[in-house]
Amino acid sequence: MKTIKSIVVLAAITVLMSCGNKTQQQAAAPAPSLKVTQLKKEDFTIFNTYSTSIQGQQNVEIWPKVSGFVQNIYVEEGQQVKKGQLLFKLETQTLSQDAKAAQASVNVAQVEMDKLVPLVEKGIISQVQLETAKAQLEQAKSNYNSIAANIGYSNIVSPVSGYIGELPYKVGALVSSSMGQPLTVVSDISSVRAYFSMNERELLQMKKQMASTGTGISKDASTEVELVMINGETYPQKGKIAMVNNLINSTTGSVTLRADFDNPDLLLSSGSTGTIKIPSQFKGVWVIPQFATVDRQGTKMVYVLNGDNTVTSKPLSIVAQTDSQFIVSEGFEDGTTLVTEGVSKLKDGQTISPVN
């Protein structure tokens, strides 16, 4: 029995000694080595992005003014044309016959009026008869001019310089101004217009930014913007915001804007899509990496290093953010040391070993 008791006592002493050693080891554990960095004010630019659809400077639909069969097509799809260039010719045989009949009516009315003039001068007939004949002549001329104009409309020319779109109607097709789609569309893409939308809050922020930099909403004075094309590349020409529809859509809470871009190499096409990047410039701010922050009840916090190598948590006053950074305008001083590693496990007052 004494032997068993001795064994128990020895085991208990061993356990107590082990616990004591662990406590001493924990108490003697060194402060964790964590990376730190010094904050310094800087000027910083971030970009807000918006999906955009691109349209040519002009997209002019070509419609016939008169009905007729397509007799000739003088252009190809995608062809570049100049203003005034002949595109289509409609068959005008019927109109030509009408024109001959109308011209004949003009000649008859002219002869009738010429015959009455000397009779009026001699007092044989009244002036009223002559005026009636003149009116009939003018009516005949008007009818002829209308038919002649319609014959002229059979030659359809381009009202602008640009590029020909699709040609849905072929030679022999009957066309009119009431058909379902135009003969074609001529697109002027020497410059393009990129349309995009933003919400009311973003619009207000953009206007405040423009006011602070002395710019406005015009092609000459507006803030420069960038266009990221559908292939992910940035378009080499910068554009400017040229229009803001200040009427906010009550359903979506958004407004439509337009940025204009020169297109000297015709790299952009009407109907293309992309992304507009609008810069927001911040002067004298601190840029905090997001990995150096922790979230406490919805508030972003950072840990700053004190002179005795202890840390203190501090909330951030965030004015903007990127995918990886927070932009802070107040609450720090230049030279403040920020802990940038292991922040999720830190506690106020904890001592660390800073590593630059």
C-alpha cells in the first residue's frame, strides 16, 4: 500500500512541475515579430469603372422618299462613302411617263394663256378669264415639278460621310418609305460616343471632384476619361465627358452620361462595348492596405505601434477604396507606424517586435 501511495504522490508532483514549467515558458514567450510600415501623406488617383456602349458620331438611316424597285446598288457593305455619293437608284419608268404627261399639260396651259393675252388687251374677254388660265398654268407646272422631284428622289445619295452598314434589299426589291427597315445605315465613326450610367451618389461625387479641380461638363474642359476595349486593352486616345443627363431615372436611380473619343484610326466601331474609367484624385491622403485592417462591428480598424512597442487599435475614416486599398483623409500623422502583419490576432496593449 505504501508503495502505491508513493507512486501517486510522485505522479502528482510530476504533473505540478510540468504545469509550472509550461507557465514559465508562456510567460517567457517572446513578443511576436510583425511587419510594420510608416504612413506618409500622398496624392492618389483611383478609377471608377462603368460599362459602356459605343455609337458612331452619326448613324444615319437611309430611307427612300418614293416607292419603286431597286434598279442599281452602287456600294458594298462596309464601304467608306463620302457625303453626296450615289448609293442607290430606283426604277423610274412610270414616273418618267407621268412626267411627260405633266409636261404636256404645262405646254397646253401655256398655249391657252398665251392665246388669251391679246384678247384681254383688246377687251374682247375679261381679265378674270386670263387669271384663271394663269392659275391653271401654275397648277400644271406644280404638278410637273412634283413628279420631277420624285424622279430626283430615285437617286439616293449619302447625307454624310461614313461607312455603309448592312444592305438588306437587293436589286429588284420593291421599297418605300413605309417598309420595315431602312435601305442601309451610314455610320460616321471619325469620332465615337460612349454612353454609360452611374447612380445619384456617384454623380454627386463626380461633380464635387470636378468642382474642386475647376473642370466642368464639356468636351473642351471636362475631366479626361479612359476606355478599356472589349479585349481588355486601353484605347490609346483619351476622351472627355461631353454630356450628363441631369434627369435622374426614378425607377433605376441612375443617370446617363456620354464621353466622346476621337477615332482617327477607326479602331472603334459603332455598336461596340467596353468600360469607361473615370479618375478621382485625392490630395494629401493616407493609403492603407486592406490586409492591414480588421473588421470590428462594421468598422474598419488598424493597429498603430506606440513608442514602447505596444499596439493600439484605431478606426479608419475611409473616403474611398480600391480592390486592395482604403483611402483615408484624417486621423493620422505623418510617420505613424502601422502594423501590417498578423493584425487579426492582436489585442490592444499587446507588445510586438516590429520588423521594417
